[in-house]
Amino acid sequence: MSDSLALVRQARESLARALGAIQSTPAIPQQLLDLAGVVAKAMSACHQMEKAGKAPTVAQLDEALGHVRGALGGLQGAVAAFPALMPAIEAVAGGLGPLVQAQRAVQAGGLAGGLDATVLASGPASIPPPAAPTGAAAPVSVPPPPMPVAAAPAPAAASAQPLGIPGPEKIGADAPTIDVALGTHSPSNFYKGLAGNDIIQHGGIFVATYKIPKSGTTVRLKVAMPGGYEFELGGVVTWIRDPVAGNPDAHPGFGARISHGTVEGRDLIRRYVKNREPLFHDDL
């Protein structure tokens, strides 16, 4: 079996777990049970590729990815109301990563020598992007590239700028200020994408709000966390989620890449995402 087919099989097995998790979640409405059918379509597309016994085409992978992203978007939009869906989101996320990797391999004409066919899928969460079954947030995180290490940094310098970004005091005075309340099941949450796991380097923060700044706007975010912790971040709006008709769980808002921060802020972010999985946003 080719490496690309091995990835497709890995995706199908993870989707099978997702299907079981959805169907076993108690007391969920029919519209969420319908997402099981979307997952089943993705599994069927994977099965057809495996049955053919040859490297899949980009079109076949696109079809499977469309179903997976659609299911993921619907589940992520509903997890705040049904936290029991979390295992299903994790499993769908685990199916997305291998399919993305297989797609890249096919587009590149084959897997590069020595590429491990195993994709590490990290957990889920209520997220970002769309909640409609056509386009969506992509979970699974490919392991991030190694962080560059400065050559023999002096201890004082290492602690002075560990984020590699300016502090909140550097945010322009004209930047709008937005309050962000983060809780155990708040619609606002940090997010990460396929590029890596680090929130500062490869993700940002999703702010649930109806007052959505334009894309590219620099904003000042006053973040409040459980336990009375508060800190400021600067962010640049990079994507927007509009209200989704018929889906009250898909909160409108925007995703902001973190552009300004402090050591204390980063420590609080790391502590928060240890206790609550960040959202996923398909950043490719």
C-alpha cells in the first residue's frame, strides 16, 4: 500500500471513531445526528480510494476533505451546547490531518523520502471557523517546526523578549479596544491551525462578538480569564466568522493573530490551553 493510501486508511479509521462518538452522544438533536451522515460520506470516499488500490487523485481527496471539514464545522459550532461531542471532534480532527498530508503528497507527486506517514492529531474544541457543513475549520495539528534558538543568549536578554513580539504598550493609540471573556465553555477561545501547535506562532484568539472589525485591523484585546487573571494582547484581524442562519451555536466574531504580548500573557495562555483545547482554524 502506498504512503498516500496508508494516510487515507488512517483518516478512515479515525472517522469511524468519530461516527461512533456522534451516534453514542445522548440527547442531541437530529440536525447534529445528521452530521453522522456527513462523516459517513467522508468514510465512503476514503473507502473508494483504498478499494482502487492506487494513489488517490486530488479530486478524490478534495471530496473527502470537503465532507470532513463540513462535519468538523458543524460539530465545532455545537460543542458549547453539547460538550459530550468533544471526542467526536477529536476523531474528526484526527481524520483531517492525514487527508491534508495525503493531498500535499499527491500534489507534490509523491511523499518525500523519509516522510513519516503518521500524523499526530491533537484534540479539539469548539471553534472557529464556519459551522455550516461546507467549509470549515480544520483541526489536527501537524507538529510545529522546531523553535529557533538564539546563539548563546544572555539570561537577561532571553527573558526580556521571549515572545519575539512587541509589548502591548506599542499598540497604536487608535486601535479599538475589545474585552474578551474566556471561560470553560465561552464562545471566545484561542485557536491554532495546521501550521503548528503554538498559539503565538501559529494561531491566535477567536473573539466572539457582533462588532467585528475589518480584516487587517490591529486591535487591543483586554483578556479576562477564570480566577481573576487579566492581561492585554495586541492582535491583527485575519479572519471573520459571520452569523450563520439557523445555527445559534456558531457565534459570530473574528480571529486575530497575536501581534503584541508579554511574558505573563504567554504564561497565562499556556495555562489556559492546558485546561481547554483551543479551536482549530484551517490556515492553509
